[in-house]
Amino acid sequence: MNVKIENLTKVFPGRDRKSEGVTAVDEFTLDIPDGKLVCLLGPSGCGKSTLLYMISGLEHPTSGKIFFGEKDVTDIPPEKRGVGLVFQNYALYPHLTVRQIIKFPLENVKGEARLSKEDMEKRALEVAKLVQIDGLMDRKPGQMSGGQQQRVAIARALAKMPDVLLMDEPLSNLDARLRLHTREEIRRIQKETGITTIFVTHDQEEAMSISDMIVVMKDGILNQLGKPQEVYDDPVNLFVASFLGTPKINIFKGFVKNGGLYVGSDDKAEKILDVNGIDDRQVWIGIRPEGFEIAKDGKLTCSLKGVDVMGRDISVVCSHPADDEVIRAIISAENDVDRDAQTVRFNVKPHKTFIFDRETDERIRFS
């Protein structure tokens, strides 16, 4: 089922008549293809959960439309939209067994769509096998691990055979190792079922690894949409570039002058690249950690703070007056770094270097 969102806006009223309302989602338009897993990614308060709840029907938009296929579902109640919803806190009934929890939404179906008891049992077992908890059907939530409880919540959502599966920060309560395993399982389940899935997260690594497409949000506005690697390699503005990547991108103050890109803001500024076709101006310069190449005669000089060996890679920790934070450069472990040196010099890779306008934060492209 493809999902189409047109100019969707949600304004929450102020606390009193004098207070202005809060715009959580602002003129949001998005097309989600059938059978894809799409991540809504952004910091806390960016409107991603509000958008998900409007798609589910739990929140009603101030304006705009939501379509499932060709059907306008904007004013249709949640129970009639054909969605499955997995919450952050799982919301499992502690007094019911896994079997009863999975069957619960099926037992609430009325009319001709209601299944027989035999078919409910069959459906519950099918989805339990899909999420690999069929051996736990008689356990209650208190007898299960966090990862197992998460699988029960997913099975309950899948039992209705929804057209769209919605997941709101479903892995945030799990430890790091279990989170990694569970997200792999979610991806497997989504591929096997082919259900269009919308997954909300603030974890950019999670979004990069699990999704077909990423929607990067800020202040209720869609900043960029694309395949994970494409968004990482080709950010449209400073916010997107800064939000994606671990370690995060290194941001320097700089300027463009006579076709040269300079790091710094005074007579001691260093020219690191030739950038044709850009007018002279003040800019932000973003360099991915993997965009540095160590060189004795490198064009960028930094103060060396330390060297962290990570196996096949080395993290060179340094600083520069044009960057307010610590710089991390990831280079191959085959490089020899003098740990006792005061400075370290780099050349930078053009395709890992981004230029942003100092006033608007928008990307400036160069050849």
C-alpha cells in the first residue's frame, strides 16, 4: 500500500488564548512507495511522532490530506484505516499470555471480517513464527526479556494483516546489542511480509541501516528525502550533514576567495581546495571524518591531541582554531602517525568536503 501525504500541518493550541499555537508539522508532503521501509529521522521535538500519529489516525491534522493508495483516510478513525502500530513502550497486557495478546486485536473485529476461533489461532501462530516467538505462546510479558516483548508487540500489530505498519521508536528501550539484533529482525520481517512500514527514530545509525528511504526532519519540516547512502553522501544543508554520520562531520569556519576554499578567518587561513564557480563569501566547511588524508606537506594543519587505534582504522583526534569542537579524522591503520608530534597535516578529499552558506546553511556545490 503506498502512502501519500499532502501539505499536512498540525498546530497544537497554546496553553491559553494569548499564547500562540505550536506548529509540530508544517506543510509536509511525502510519497511512500508500496512495500518500502521508510524512516522518519530527526531530533526530539522535530514532529516525527506527531506525523506518525496523524498517519495512524490518533491525531487529526489541522490541514492537509492523507491517502492510502487512492483512498483519502484523513477523516477515517484509526480502527478502520488498516494500520498496525508498535509503540515505544510495547503496551502489553501483563495478565495475558503471548497467545492472548496476539489474538486480542482479532477478537475485537466485528461483522463479516471477524475470523473464526480456529482461524484466529492459526493467524496468531503464523505471526508468532514470523517473529520467532512461537515457543513462548503461553508465557506472560513478565516472564520475557525486552527483546521478546518487542517481538510480541510486532506480532500483535501484524496479526491484523495491516496495509501499513507504523513503529514509534520501537528499539529505544533495548540495550545496544539487542537493539542491533532486533533491528535486523525488523528488516527481515518487513522484507518477508512486504508491508509498507514507517519507522520513527532519532538514531541516525539505526535509520541508515534499516531503511529503504530516509526522511530527515527538523522543526516539522522535511529537509531531505532519499536513500540512506545518498543522503549521507549528498546532504542539502548543514543540518542534514551534521545529523548524519558517526563520528559526526567536522565543521570549520572558512571563506571562498578567488576560487579558493580557505579554512580560518584571518591572514593565517589555509587554502585546502580549489572551488570553481563560487562567488567570494563566508562559508561553513564540512569534512567527513573519512575525508582526511594524512600528509607531511598537507594543506590543513591541526594541533594533535591523541591517536585512538580501532583495529583497521585510526582515529586522529586534533583541534583547529576554525572548529569550536574536537576534530576526528578516520584514516587507515596503515598510516604511521607520530604520537609525539605537536601538529598533524592533512589533505582533504573533495567528495567528502561540503560547503554551506554562512547565512542560510544551504549547500553550495562546486566542481
